[in-house]
Amino acid sequence: MTLAPSDTLVAFDLIGVLAEPSWRELAPTPDLARWRRLKVGALEEPDFWDSSTAAAYRACLRLRPDRLALVAHLRARGHRIAVASNFARAWAPVVRAQLPDPALVDRWFISGELGVAKPDPGFWQILRAAAADVVLVDDQRENLAGARAAGLRAVWALPGADLPARLLAALGA
Amino acid sequence: MRGPVDYAPLFAELGLTADEAANVLAAAADAHARLVALRAGLADALPPGCAAFALGSLGRYESSAASDLDLAVVYQPDRIDPAAAQQARQRLAADLRARGYDVADKTFHSAVALGALLGDIGGRNDTNDHLTYRALLLTEGAWLCNADQAAAVVESLFGAYARGAITRGRYLTSLSNDLQRYYRTICVDYRFKVESAGKHWAIRYFKLRHSRKLWHLANLAVFCRAALLPDDERDGWLAEQLPRPPLLRTADALRPLGGLGLCAGLVRAYDGFLAALADPQARRALDQLGYDDREASPLFRRLRDGAERFDAAATAVVGHLWDTSRDHLVRYGML
């Protein structure tokens, strides 16, 4: 069966792929136990870190212009676009507001909103139900392995590799 | 690096107590605290199209209150006018000085265009400054402003080597050669600075024998380890390892080669060096030490003894690489 571009949902991770920086780079004392709860919506941000750190993270959090250009290119080719990220519910609006066009992203799979995070099989199950063909773009090898085991395709956003070329090759362009 | 350096698991593996590595731990904590404060305070300090990095001890997570700040600003001319980038760099340097940082206008005295670092690697227009930027941004560049663009800069640099059509080599040889070239350059540059430019010799001497040598050793170990990985895993492993602090990447390279225990000697010797660098009195004494007076200085003799121990530990590491990854060490690290 030949897939049309619109049958493929390209799902981008945020930190390390579409956006920077990680919360850990702004946290004076990163608390991974709290992060594990925050990223699945079991903790609210005021209980995660103080308000000044929260404000600093929002001020630093940016979408990468080069990756936005890639997303726009894929959109122009007819692919559907998703964001699939382990990310706090409270931070998602900051990223959404930076999109040059809100219609650039069709679906948002934010762990803090879903209540489940990568690489939990439940996350892949939700993602897989969204399209006939899903290509995950992620920088974490553990997530790539999990996605592939769940029947998704996956492309490693390897630092220094030519991500547009690798992704377009995976998409058969 | 994403967040603070966590040496605790490594030191536990090595059987080192917190006291034996107190200065390594303190330097890592100091660097993270400084980076967090600077990032929070400088979030809007640079316009889009520029990224700012801390190189040197802060970028290696080895800083102290006595450290200066090597500020590097890299810009993309298609996104910002070069003159505007220079002005932004000057404002940022002034801001950092107002915060109490010693920002030297030496190698990194002006903003540099990303294309200048990528376009002519090894060619006529590839200067020592360009080499310095590339080597340090890849191995000890901690972002200060515009993390989104900083990530793109580092990926472009790595990609310049990884995407070489003819020269990259199976083992990313063009990158390892460029890193070795930088190390040899600073070793020779020491001669010029001390013999001809009237710079303080002692602190440079001990930096060469500790931090510079560790940086080189870490790269050597990482590439020797990478050579033994399957081809399709090598680039990714290198890209992940190179930004890590030298002690961690040495350990990560030696662990699968059965040589992790050799890191204990490195850590102990390096800890003594960091203790001296964090001590303003010791730094001042080194700055004032005449070459002919060195043997009369207890500080000099103590640091030299530490440097000898560091050499012994480093030699043992190279010996282990000789035993476990000899082909790569000889063919690509030496010949």
C-alpha cells in the first residue's frame, strides 16, 4: 500500500530536537524525583521549583529556527506534524506561542497533559493511534528503541548529523 | 551537558571519598551555580541570530571564584548584521564585567561568524583563533544566551566534520586530527607567550601539565573507544561524549575497555591542581614566581609533584589504550 504524505505523522520531540534548553540547565538543584512526577502531570509547577526559576526557564525556552524551517518544509510537502515530548503541562503554552503559525503543528502529545511519558508503552500507544504511519524524531536512544518496538518508525536527531537529509530519506523523499 | 555534573557515581565506582576529590566536586558545583545564575540573568541579553558560550574552566565545569570567563559569541550573518553582533557582544561583555566576571578580550575579543569557523577548515584562511573556537565549542562550550541557537552552532560544527565527503574517515579522523592540532598549538603557544610576550609562565605551565593534558588525554581515549564501536554508533557516541567534562569522558571511554580504575589516579592528582587554581593567594604567588626562583617555592614544588603524579596516571591510561585499542592509537593518535 502506498502512503500519501498526509498519512504520515512526523512527531518531533521538543528538548534536544525542536527546542532548547532542558529545565535541568536552569535549575539550581535539579530534582529528578519531582521531574518524574511533573512530566506526567502528577505535580504542578509551583511545587516543582520556585517562581523566579520558573520565569527564567520561560525566558530561555525557545524553538530552534533551523528546526522550525524543517517543520515548515515537511508541512509544505503535505505531512502532518506532531510534537511528542516529555514536557510539563505548564510549559507547553510557552512553546505553542512561539510557533510562527499555530497550524504548523497538527497534534500535541505532551506527557504532562497525557499523564504518561516516553518510553512508557502507553505513550506509544497514544501516538500510534493518531495516524497510519508515525515517524518519531527524538534525540534519546531509549525512546527510539521503545518507539520501534511499538511499531512506530523512528529517526535519531543525532547531533551533527544532517537531520533534514536523514528525515527526508526516512520519509522516502 | 544537561544540568550539573554528577561525579558521585563515578567516584563511588572508583572507591574515592568526597575528601579525595573535594576540589573537583566543588568546581563542578561552582560552575553549575554560575551557569544557572548567568543564564537566568542574561535570557534577553543577545538578539536572535547570536549565541553566547562560556568556554574554559566554566565550560568544563571546573570553575572557582578565581576563574576568568572566556566569552565566545557566534553569530549567523544571514540572521544578524555583523556590526550589530559585535555591538551585542560588547554589551554582553560589559554586563558580565558588571556582574564581577573577568572577561578577557583575547582570542574571543569579538563576535565570530559561524561560517568563518566552518568554511575553510585546514585551509589558508583557517586561523588559530578559528581552530580554538571549534575545539572549545565542541568540547567545553556551555551556553550562556540563546540556547536554541547555541545548540545549532555546536551541531553545525560537529556536522562540518561528520559530513565531510572525502576526508571524514571511518573514525571521524578529520575531527580527531583537528582536536590534536589544537592541543599541539597551545603547547607551542605557551612558548611564545612566555618567551616573547612577557606572560606569566608558572600558571600556564601547570595548566599545560594538568587541564590541557587531561583535555587531550580525554579526546584520545574517546576516539580510541569509539574506534571499537560499530560504524553506525560511532558518530553518535562521539557527539554525546565530547561536550562532557574531561574526567567523565575519560572514564566513559575506559570503562568498557576495562581500565576504569586508572581514573582514580587522574582524579586525585587533578584535585590538587584545582585546589591551587581556586586559591587566589596561590594564583597570585604563581603569577609572581620568577623562573629561576621556582625551586625555592614550596608551592611550585608541590604542584610539580602533583604534575608528576598526574603524568604517571595519564601514562598508565595511554598504556591501557595501547593494550586495548592499539591499532587506533598508533595509526590515528600517533602516526
